[in-house]
Amino acid sequence: GNGRFQLKLDLPIRRPAQTKVEAVYQVLANQIVVEGGVPPFSQVSGRLDISETGVSARELGAQFMGGTATVSFASKSDGAVEFSGQGQGNVAMIRKYYDVPLLDKASGNTPWRGSLRVAKDALNLLVESPLTGVQVALPEPLNKAAAESWPLRMEFSNRGDADFLRRAKAPALPQGGDAFAVTLANRGSAIFMRRKSTSGFELMRGSIGWGESMPPLERPGISIAATVPHIDVERWRAAFSSADASGINSGAGGLSAGNISLTSPSMDFAGRRINDVKLRASPVGTAWGANISSKEMMGNLTWRPEGAGRLVARLKQFTVPEPSPGPVSQDSRSTDTRTGELPTLDIEAESFVLRDLALGKLEFLAIDRKSTRLNSSHT
């Protein structure tokens, strides 16, 4: 870009090793591009100091990640360049460069501070932010008001021996790939690994821990382990459906979900409250298979997303859950948001209890055909 350049050169003819260079480059609305997936700094203005030992700059003004920023940097004797900066970032711009699942449900601007080290083919980035100003429109526990502070720390690297990858015992990065780790206060943490493609970068695997440790990065897809105060299944299903994610079987760039482990004192589904829940689920093709242990039921579940969906339950024990407390929301009615239909229920239980009455074995089938339910009751 454009700028003004001043140079002072002291070149002893008989002592060239003692050459001294003093130069100043006044940057005027330039751009700084860092290789390796870091967004560019645009509209950069300020002063660069150049000497025989390197280049440095203090508090350059710039536009970065959709907001204003100040940036300083200095070259080091080993050839590396170290940056530091602070400013305001916009969530929509962050989503453009870092394809984090469900980030499209966040909006707003937030302050940040960060540092970056670039050396040959190695790049390490650290960003910290209180996330004040960011709103997250997701069901609990990921719902967040803009005024709340959720201190965030994000580390990014294209080095396979990065500290956060070693701690997670992650597999080797693919050629040209990178990874980033996110820690959110005392709430949760995550690691995502990407591979380079012809169109940029694609998520290849990830691990999310909320209220407990992250699961191992053993398989492609995004694995989740969470211990939360409450789960509303239909609100989460609606959140994924509105993001055009085909239920919860698709992630960024077509990345499928991996194993899911959920523990919660309560879970709402189809307007009913299930208590003391331990759920272990994994994808099977386009369907989901799960094992559930709770106060009301114990056994295996299969969810098939075709049409309005089909829930198949093969249970050792099933007690009809009580209605969810409070008013029933539209999301909690378990209707398909596209057709208005209820999912098919196919339930078999070896032991069936209704209002404290033991009724023996249950075989139950309910199908919604244009809002008319056809039922096959228990035996």
C-alpha cells in the first residue's frame, strides 16, 4: 500500500559489518496479511521503525474482524514476528473465518486482546475476550444475554505439537491443517481440527465438554460430553432445524456429529419431564441410537429423522412421565416445524407403570396422519 518512507544509512566502506540503518515508514491505509488462516488487518495506519536488526511498530490503527483495533509487532532474531493487539470484534466476521458449529446463533460485538507469533511455517494465536456485547440465541445452558460476561480464551495453531493438542492427546494434524481450542470461563471447553481444502478449511473433528471434561478426539465428527442443569430436547431440535442442519446429524461443512454423552437432573421431551437422566447417543447412518437411564425409563432408543421423525424405544422399564411444569411452548409440542406433524412413537416396555399402577408389558404405536393419531395400545 501507500506510505511515506524516510531512510538514514550509515555505511562504513572499510567496516561494512558496522552498517547502521534507521528508517521510518509511515503507513497510510495499508493491509497486513498473515498466512495460515488469520483474518487480514485492513486500513492499517501508523509508523514502522526499521533498523539493521529488524522491523517494529507500536499501536498501528487498523480494522480487524469487523471492528477497530490497535496492533503492535516486532521481528525477532530467530526470524519470527510477534504481534499483540486489542480492539472490538464482530461475531459475523468471526463466523466467516472460523467455522465453529452454532456460531451463527450468536450476534453482536465484543472487546478482545490477543497475541500472535509467526515463524517460518508455524503460527500460534491467542485471543481472550469477556464476550460482553455478544448475545447467543440458543436453549439453556448456552443461552446468553449481551450484558453477561463469559470470559473466553481461544488458542489457534497450525503446529501438530501445540500445547493444547498434546494435552488433548489429539491425532496428528493433516498436511496444511490447523486446530483451535476454546475455553469458556468455568463452563466448558472445546477443540476443533481442520483440514485444508480447495475452498479453504473444513472441520474434520471436534470435541466439546460442558460441565465436565472433553471426550477424546477418537473419531471424525463432533463428540460432546455435557452435564447440565436441564435439557429441553424440542428447543434444541428447533434450534438445529432453523439452522438447516438436518436435525443434529450435520455440522459445519457437512461434518457429522459424533458420540454424545448427556447427564442432567431433568429433561423435557414432547411436553413431558424425565428425571435423573443419563443418555449416551451416537449416529447410525442418518439415524441416532441411544441408551437412556432415568427415573422413568431404562433401555435403548432410536431416533429416525425422516418426515416428522420416528422414535423407537425398547425399554426394560417405562413409567409415564409427568407433564413438564409450566406452560407448554410451541417447540415443546414435538411437532415437525415444516409439516406440523407429530413424530411417530413406537414403544415396547417389559414393565409399564401408569400412575403408580404396574400394568405389565407395553406395546404402543402412535402415528400422526394429518393431525389424526392412530394408536395401538398396551397389552
